[in-house]
Amino acid sequence: MASMKAVVKIAILIAVLSSVSACSSWVYRIDIPQGNFLEQKDVDKLRIAMTKEQVIFVLGNPVAANPFDNDTWHYFYALKGGRGNNFEKRLVVEFKDDRLVDISGDFEKSADFDKPLDI
């Protein structure tokens, strides 16, 4: 009789634990965005020889400033999804003599990138 009660208790415990673990998929987990959200249409507005102020107007301020190299700016965006779907994008903007000379990263250069705005 005592062993039967123990078996029933163990069966109930297993049932409760399995239902609790199934409930964890019901818990809402928020997405956590960090950095500068950029789209290709924003990057397409960049042109060679733009000033730093013009780049800030188009893209916003970079994520982190490097006190040792003010001519290379890093834009980074990461989205940590609540369901594990993570997303990252990077853009590196390079200047020489306070003028835009190159971009690299996860975005394509536009066909008009090498045409300065003055022309």
C-alpha cells in the first residue's frame, strides 16, 4: 500500500513537472535592440567627400566613438530576439581630412557612392 502511494506521488510529480516545462513556451520574452538601426536606403544616401556632419545627418551618431581614431566610425545594430532569432548588421565609415572616403560592412555601396554631391 505504501509503495502504491509512492508510485502515485511520483506519477503526479512527473505530470506536474512536465506541464510546468510546457508552460515555459508561453512566457513572453521581449526583443532587445541595441545600436543604430540602419537600412540600405539610408546607406544609399552616402556619397564620397561628404562631411562628418552630413554623415551624422544621414545615419545619426555612431555607436561608439574611438578617441584614438576619429576618422573611422563604427555603426552596429544587434537585435536579440526573445525566441532566439538574433540579428546583427555592421557598417564602418572611413574619413580622410574630415571627408568620407569609404564604407564597408554588411551593406552594399550604392552605384552613386563615387559621385560627390557637389556635381
